[in-house]
Amino acid sequence: MAPIRNIVFDLDGTLYRNDELQREITSTAENLIAVSRGLSLAAARKLLQQSRRRLAESRDEEPTLSLTCLELGIAIDDLHDAFRQNVRPERYLVHDPVLQALLEALSASYDLYIYSNNNLFLARKILKILGVDACFFGLYTIEFSGVPKPDEETLQKVLSEISGPLESFLFVGDRVHVDLQLPARLGIRTMVARETADLLQIFQLLGLMP
Ligand SMILES: [Mg+2]
């Protein structure tokens, strides 16, 4: 098997977890639904929850916020314009020296990438706050194809841009069906990570542990 050369990370929920930031993202979407449908905030919240539940039942997995908003007629561009204007990661996130040390060590031997449903503006901002913006070779955000994960066509585009055999990739994410299922189906190695401590397993997987 060819050695791993490229590690593709999800961002939100994988390199950090923060409930307050998540709440701000959700309430921005609720606001947008309220404005675009002429609903009260409470009614918009209920509609989003119902729509999420319906999608979860029909697909047998928790839908992404992007997909749920799409189902409610919100364009991805409008959703991300609202995120850029209203979501303030600097209110909630702080420098993570452990994450920084981990990713700096990895980036010495591997090319690290982000593949995220977030937009470039917020992804850059979040990476900078965490102290890891210099660790990444490339960022694939919603602007790359306009289609949120999971999406096979976008995944293929990401893989061909990075280039290299499938065995040279490792995908790391917090949601299996969003981040890992499609790459795994192609035979790519994957790893679930939901906190910085989980990321330590990468060193084990790569045989870097003493
Ligand atoms: Mg995630």
C-alpha cells in the first residue's frame, strides 16, 4: 500500500467543538428563514426543526444544516452571505496550542487540507483563531463547487486537484455520513475525530508514535 501523503480534514466539529458558535450558526439560519418566509423567529425555528426531523427520518441520518436550508428554499449563496455577516467565531473560539502542535508536527511530513461545508471567509478566520492557519496546503470550502458535503462529484474534484493515488489520502471528520462515507466507499482511509484528543490517533495510524 502506498504511504499516506495527503490528510483532508473537516473543520467544524473536527478541529474544534463549540456549542455557542454552533448556536449562532443555527440562529443565523433561523433568521434567514424568518425573513425570507415572512415568519416570526419562533415559527422559523419550528420550521427548521421540523424539516430537519423529516429529512432525518427519510434519509435515516441527521441532515446537514446546508441541506435542510436548501430544502426550505434557501440558496446556499444567501445562507453563506448571512453566515459571513452574522457569525463571529472570535466571540467563542480561542487559540488551541495542543491542536497547533499536532497539526504543525503533521504538516512537516504530510500535506494537510481542509474540506468543509463552511465558507472561505469563516474557515480562514476560524483557522487563524485556533492558530493553525499556516498548517494547511489548501482549503476546499463551499465556494469550491457550491455543493455541500456529502457530494461525490465535489469529492472527485477535490481528489483530482490534490492528485495522487487513493491510498495516499486520509480523510478525518466528525460526521461519518457527511465527511467519511463517500471517501471510504472509494477505498480511502478514514478516521473519526470529534476532539483534539481524537486527533492523536492519527499519529498512531501513521506509525508516528514512539
Ligand atoms: Mg463537521
